[in-house]
Amino acid sequence: MSERMNLQDVLREHGVPLITLNVTASEAESLKLRERLMAIRDLSQGKEQGYLEVSCTFYIDVHDIDRYLAGELADLAAIYAFPEDVKTYREE
């Protein structure tokens, strides 16, 4: 199971984020994702855990989905961006 950082942990370890993006999903979307993640675990006989990885690298596991559907979490994940993450693009 992944360890989810809360905002207080982010503030303590990294400082104040420039923005926070909350990842949400409908109940049907959450259940469909949960089903796929559980299938990975079942097919590997518990040796692997399914997770969703996006290019910005955050993890959503079955535990997160269960807590989200139960109303314990306001979102499936949160992406924090800091001023140093903002890059300059200069058109040539």
C-alpha cells in the first residue's frame, strides 16, 4: 500500500505549493479502475500490486479508491507544484 502524503506533510517537507491539482473520479470510474487494479493483484497471486502511474508520477492504489468511495478522502490524489517546478519556454 502506498503512503499518501497529506498537505501538512507537504508543507513540512517541501514548503508552500504554488498550486494544488485534485484528482477526482465518478463512482463508476473509480470502481472500474479498482476492478483493473485488483485483477493485477489476483493474476499475480498477490506478488504484484496494481497502480495507476501518470507521467507526473503519483500513485493511486486500491486503498486510496476505497477511502475515496467511503468519503474519507476528498480526492483520489493531489498533485502539488512548487515555484521551482515552473519552467521557462522561449519560442525561437
